[in-house]
Amino acid sequence: MSCFWWLKADKKSNVPSHIPHHENSIPSPQLRQSDFRYQRMQKLKSRTGHQECGEEHETKCIQGYPPAPTTFLIVETDDIYAEHPFIYAKIVPSANTILLIDTGCGGASNDPDIEITSLREFLETTAVADNGGKPLNEQGRMRYVIVLSHCHYDHILGVEQFTVDSPILASAYSPSFISPINLPAHSLCKGLAVRTPTYTPILVPHQSSILGGGAPLGVTLFHTPGHTPDELALWDEKEKMLYVGDTLYEWEHIIFPNEGNIMTWLSSLDALVALVAQSPSPNEIRINCGHRTALRPALEQKTA
């Protein structure tokens, strides 16, 4: 039985009907079945105006563009928490690195027939058509850099797959919030009676460039507290992508746990709006969230 789906990401696509979403919340084309547990999308395209095409002409459809951002959206489906988290993988060949934004729910599924439950196994063994028919990190040849948008369970439960050999980056805004003594409660693992993953994050200052093996990965980390004190955003200026975790969604309420602060959140939103507005092409910036929303016009979402 197949639990994996992949979609070509364009400006008109949607997630499968069994995943909660709004009809305009994520780009979407035809669904195709594969044999895996995560739902994956082809390369995210930040360019606009590309030609629509049928399945048999997909390769031609993207010809004529400069090398597109090698970024993939992975959606964990059928997780037991019904979170369906969005995980982003940015391939940076020049640094021999995959930048992974969040790690999902750890593979626990409602479906007993799933074949792959490990995010890392998926990345290293599952063929992806828009990656030349190869896995995103075939045989684990590239290193990983993991960035956690914040510490809630649906973003960190897969992190232990990477702790042996990969740096785990988190916001330095409130170190005590994600300290080992506080993480079980603040991750919401304690309330769910779920074992809290063990990891030692590298705490990253505000407005820091992210490196992989000493080489730049093309993204800058910003502190965006509000949803949680440790919430962060990643800004990929070259590819015109903004990753905001759970700070924002289209057509969904923002949840504020006890540790959240709506006034701080509003200040973070103002800072993100200013960041996008000051870019050379503000109307071309696309926002990518931790659930439900990806590749939507950033200014439309943050000023609505």
C-alpha cells in the first residue's frame, strides 16, 4: 500500500484531499502514486509565468529556466497526530550539503502498511523525478545541516536521525526555553506522553548566515519570536524564498501556546514585512510555512 505522493509544485497546485488545507494554500498539479511514506513535491519554483503542461511534457515544461532553486518540499502524511508537517530540503552542491528545515513527526503513522518511516532513509533511498530520478541525498553522500524552526514536537520528533553526524541549529533568542529541563514541556511532548528527543542544538544569533562545512548555504536566520520564544525564519534572498515555520499560515489560525506572545508575534511580523519590502523584488518573494501553506506571495500573507 502506498502512502507517498509527490506533486509538481507550481502556482496552481493543491495538497491531496485528505490533508487539511485551503484550495489556494499550496501550489499543485496532478498527483502521482509512489511507494513511500512521505509526500514529496518537485522543485519549488520561485519564478512566475512558467508554462503549464501535461504529465508527458513535464521535462520540457521547465526547460528554458536558469538552474532553479534546488529546494524540495516533503510532507509527512498520515502521521498519528494529524499534523502533516511540511519539511524543506535545500540542496547546496557547492557546499556538499543538504539544508533541512524541520524534521517532522518522526514517522509514527496510522497506516500499518507503510514502507518507509524514517525521513533520513527517505532522503537517501527514494528516487525523485525532479532530482534526475535519484534520491535527494543518494547514499548519504552530502552532509546535513538541520535547522529547527521551533521546538514543538511536530517539528523535532525526527531530529534524532541526524544527531550523530549533523549540526542541529536553533534560535538563540531564549536559550532557557529549549534547555533540557524545559524541552519536554515546551515541545508539548510531555503533554502528549511522547518521549522527548535528545539533541544538543547550536544556538544561532539573530541575522546569522548559515554555513555547511564552512561554506555558505545562501540563507540567513532571523529570530521571530511570538508563536514560541524560539521561533525563527530563514531568508533565501537569491531564490526569493522565506521560510517562517509556524509564524504564519494562509486561511488558518495562528496558535499561541502558553509561552507564546501575540504582541511579540506582531513585532516579528512587522520585521518580516520590512525584510520582504526592502528586497529588490518584493512581489516575487514566496512564503513557505510549517504546515498547509507554501509558495504563496509573501506580502499578501503577511499584510492580510
